[in-house]
Amino acid sequence: MFNADISKTAFPADFTWGVATSAFQIEGAADTDGKGPSIWDDFCRVPGVIADASDGRQACEHYQRWADDLDLVASLGVDAYRFSISWPRVQALGSGAFNEAGFAFYERLVDGMLARGLKPFLTLNHWDLPSALQAKGGWENRDTVPCFVDYACEVARRLGDRVASICTHNEPWVIAVLGHESGIFAPGIKSRAAAIQVAHHLFLSHGLALTAMRAQGCKADMGIVLNLSPIDAATDSAADQAAARRADGAGLRWYVEPLLKGEYPADVLQDLGADAPRVLPGDMGNIKVPLDFLGVNYYMRSVVSAGEPWDIKTGGNEITDMGWEVYPQGLTELLVRLHRDYTLPPIFITENGAAFQDEVLDRQVHDGQRQRYIARHIAATLEAMRQGVRVDGYFVWSLLDNFEWSSGYAKRFGIVRVDYDTQQRMLKDSALWYRDFLDRQRAQHGVQATSALEI
């Protein structure tokens, strides 16, 4: 059990508190107003790949209900809202003409945030690549890189003067490994070599996009978001220790070091052998560009065994509805390790949350497990800051229950419950706790943040 008390030490007064979503998971309106199809629209039509055989065509109807949803965000008392743009909504084919109706939606959304005192944190790629680009090889094809740079520049040209930050890619590991190695996410490819090349092209497009957006005068803070976990060996055996080092290389260092050091880890390259990526002269320099921030998404640690997979139940910790271990101290460990090993830009915890079953009684939604999860991870963030890590903000995942990728609608991460039949939104206890925590945070002007929750 991670014991921490968030009632005694305040976060800095300028610490950013927020909630997060992504376009495909909430917007719906799959082919409305000129939106083109994405790889996730395509993937959802493949029999058996989505647990409940659902899709994102309706989702949370955020495309129609955006104003009410922003009112909901503002009512929580947060500072910022992290959202993503659907690339095929603003450029149906991923190249060529831009869609004015699509951009008009995001203009309204960003202006709506500003009108409500919310800082817009924009993500360019939260996995919904235009289908037309996938037909040409998608992220495995180097030609997708300049397409992304052109798209990024157009978004920055139109919205860069109003958003607080721009993230290029959300979780390249997921796109590469789940989308192109295990194939359980779109586009459903199963090739380690493809996954590694995809990762390289994501890094390259990130660096080139940052350089190009800055060159055209965009002043928003710019960075990237990585999903990271501490990697623990299941036992002290040499085999398990070696397996953990390999997993750390493939899952953490492979994604951090090109961005911060301009090189791939030599041991991982050696492990990859013939699957190593094709890197052209100048690529690594184009990847290693200054970051205004690094987003870290944290959900759980990883425990690695050289033999049979580690049984999560043996850890003795709570397990979420996704089958993930609740391990808040892992967030502290991860942040302190990054601070120790690398020269870091400011960090934002850009996603942190959990899927649990809600109890709905008399128009109230009780989710004590999620409530405790969020509080304990806020405390873990604070502990990392006490140990010298600069963290500038924390975003709860997710604002709304939504389309949870291959899990469909069965898994609920939201602090706001969505009735998918009526589209009614209901604040869960976790949302009420977060709102009250932030009210006290502001009331004390950053001097003392108090919490009534026993964690």
C-alpha cells in the first residue's frame, strides 16, 4: 500500500490541473461535414477485434455536444483541457485539400475553451491516421512524414496563436507495438520490423514538425507524450534481471533516448538485429530538437519474468477493470529515474486514470476505487516533485467514459459517466472529489492543498 498525504504540502500556484480526452474516443460524427475515414474506422469493421463489436461512429457525440462538454470541464475548476484533433476531419486524405468545416469545429472548440478560462492543450496525432495514408503504407512509409509535417503546420497556422501547447504524437509505443507488432490495435499489422520502422518515422515526423512549426512563428509550447512505466524484474534471478533490462530498453529507453539524446540505445539495436530501423543521414539530428515539455502517461508498472508471465495477483495490490495493477509509487519511481538519467524539459502528467465498475444509485455515481486511484497518484506526483523532479501539471484520464479502443465501451475510465443510450452525462464521485480538491487548492493559493479523502 502506498501511503501518502496530500493534505500537508501544496503544489506550486502555477501548477496546471486538467482533464484529457481524444478525438476518436468521444467525437462520433464519423463521416459528418467532410470528415474522411481513419484507420480506426476501418479497424472497427474487422470482425472480432473490438471486444463488444462496437465502433466510434457515435461515441459520446462530442462533435454535437462540445459546448455542454466544455461547460462540464469548466465546472470542475480545472485550468486546462487536453484534446486531440482528428487528422481526417481536417484533411480527409491526409494530403491535399484541407476541410474548412472540420477546422471550423476545432476553431469553435478552442475559442470555447478560452471563453471558459481553459488552456487548450492540443494533440495532433492520437492514433487516428487517415485511411488514405494507410493505403500507401501508413507510418511504415517514410512519405507519411512530410504529410504529417504539412498537417502540423496548418494546424499551428490556424490555432497556434490560441493554444497553450501542441503535442505531436500521443504514445508512439502504442502506435508502433500494439498497432504494428501485436496487431491488436489499428491498423492491425503483426511485424516487429514494421513496428520499429514506424517508431522511427514517428520520431522523425515529430522533430521535423516541431522545427517547421517554430520556423513559421508558432509560439505555443511544443512536445510529445510518451506512455512510460518502471520495469521491475519478477525475481532476483539473473534471467529475470536480464529480461527486465531488455524490456526497459525496448519499452522506455527506445522511446526516450532518440528524443533527448539523439541516438538509439546500442543494446536495443543489437537485440533488434535485422529488424533495426532504416535511418538516413541527418535523421537523428532532426529527431533531437528542443522540447518545451515532455508528456508522461502513467497507468501501471511492468513486472518482467524470463519464464512464465508474472501473475499480477501475486503483487497483492488492487487490480483495475482492465486487469492492470494499481501501483502509484511506480509513478514516483519513474519520474525520479527519468530525472536521474536524463536532462529533462518540464514534465506534465498528461494521462493518469483507471477503469473501474461504477455503482449508479439514485442519479449518483459512486466510484470510490477511481477516486482513491487519482488521489494516490496525485500524491505520487507530489512525492516526485519533493525529490527534485520538475512537474508542471497533471491531467486526469479521462473526462468522459468513451470508446476504449479494442475494449469498446465496456471499460469506463471517465470521471463523468456517459449513458450511451441517452448521452446523459453524470458527474461521478471522483469528479466531485477532484473539483473539491481543486477548490481547496485555489482557496489556499497554493499554500496548503487539503483533501477529505483517506488514501
